[in-house]
Amino acid sequence: QQQVKQSPQSLIVQKGGISIINCAYENTAFDYFPWYQQFPGKGPALLIAIRPDVSEKKEGRFTISFNKSAKQFSLHIMDSQPGDSATYFCAAENTGNQFYFGTGTSLTVIP
Amino acid sequence: GAVVSQHPSWVICKSGTSVKIECRSLDFQATTMFWYRQFPKQSLMLMATSNEGSKATYEQGVEKDKFLINHASLTLSTLTVTSAHPEDSSFYICSATAGGYEQYFGPGTRLTVT
């Protein structure tokens, strides 16, 4: 059973556009929601993360929007650049340090 | 800070042999380390969780006798793939946590079994 559902599977965005990736979860015990960026042949790197007591968090061009009642959260990449082309994973973690990853979104930013 | 290294980054071995992958936290003490497996264009699949000095906890479906995990110190965990077969070829990634929520991932090890 997929604990965290992620969409879309792939995304193509024009340079300068906004990339939006969505995730949904069921388990209300999750209390930490990170987003990871992964380039081919590399390990995931933490981009940005949010706790459920906050509805939005922004770091540079990356913003997480969190809707606790809907059990959904999303990553927005503003002014998308070709260098942002990578696979993005959302995740949810409970207090036992158990991580559940989404299925990933392959983002391609075309010049 | 919070750097996790893996060694080797890439290994080829013959079918039937064993291979060891090391995971080190370079600038922090890792209370817990995790091992993941990732197939091409797929998400990370948790294999096992290990705490220093105790036996690893394996996820359902992961053969503990095949994937031996040793967490000898607060900065080192090893994964040994025993009697490797071509189907074990994959990208293996470790991560570590210092007790907080953040997990720090290593760069991964590409294993190819011929």
C-alpha cells in the first residue's frame, strides 16, 4: 500500500514557468514532510521540509504548501530553470523516523 | 555539515560472490542508519533500519541472510550482499539521522552483478 501518493509522474515546464508537484497521505501520525531532489546516479538531497503546524514554507524559489485537513502538500518551483531538471520525491515521516517516499516526479525544464 | 559518504560508488562483481558497501556519517554521530534500494526510474525502497550496536530491522520481503547489515559504530554502517546474483543489481543508498527528523542521504552505490 502506497503511504504517500505523488503526482504527476512526469512534468515538462518551460524555463521561467512554475513547476507544481502534489502529494497526498492518509496516516495522520506523519509529522514531517520533506521534499528531495535527485539527479541521475546520485543520492537524494533535501530541498525543503515542513511540519504540519505551518501551512506554507518558502526557501528561495521553492515553496511547500501544506493542507492538513486535506492531507495534501505540494512543491512549487518558481522561475523553473533547466538546472532544476531532476526527479523530485516527496516523503512523510512519523516520530519513529520511518520515512515513506512518494513515487517520484521526473521534471524537465526546457529552455 | 551533515555529510554522508558511501564506498564504493560503483562496483561490479561476479555472480556468487559477496560485496560490502560502507556508509559513513562524516561530521555527525548517526543514531540510526537506513538502507534503501532503488531501481531505475523508481522510488526508494527501504530495506532495513539499523541502530548502533543492535541488530538491524528488516522490511518485509527483504532477506536478512542475503543482505547483512552491521552498524558497528555511530559513524559507520555496512551492507554486505552475500552470494550476489544478477537480480541484486541495483542502486543502493544509505541515509543517516542524528536523532532529529532530517535524514541525510549518501550518494549511492551502483552494484552490477555479472
